[in-house]
Amino acid sequence: MADYWKALEFYEKSHKICEKALPPNHPHLAISKHAIGLTYENMRQYSKARQFYERAIEIAQLLLPLNHSHLQLYKQRLQN
């Protein structure tokens, strides 16, 4: 079985670095939140995953056109 806890640990460390280095609504933060959401989803922690997907969507909607593939992907994950 995949080591999701270890992956989550590294994603969260990476995300904290990005939060310090980037502006609050930088697209990389949306990507990072989406990755953390995927990890929680794989761990069957759906409410946590939903929180990260929602934040990824909030950031992406500020920066990307409505038909952008990343924004569509984030919304699709939220619907699943």
C-alpha cells in the first residue's frame, strides 16, 4: 500500500515553503492544495480532501479563465 502519510508530510512541507515564498493567490498554491486534496482522497478522508479542493478552486478562479484545464480538474475532483 502506498505511504500516503509520508506523501502528505512532504506535500505539506512543500506547501508551507511555497506559502512563505509566493504571493497568497499564486497558481502554484492551487496546484499544491490540489495535490494535498488528492492525497487525502486516496486516504479516504473526503472532508479534508474537499477543503483542499475548494481552496484550490478559489485560488484558480481568481487567476485562470473559467475553461482552463486546471480549474476544470479541480472542480471535477470536488464533484467525485
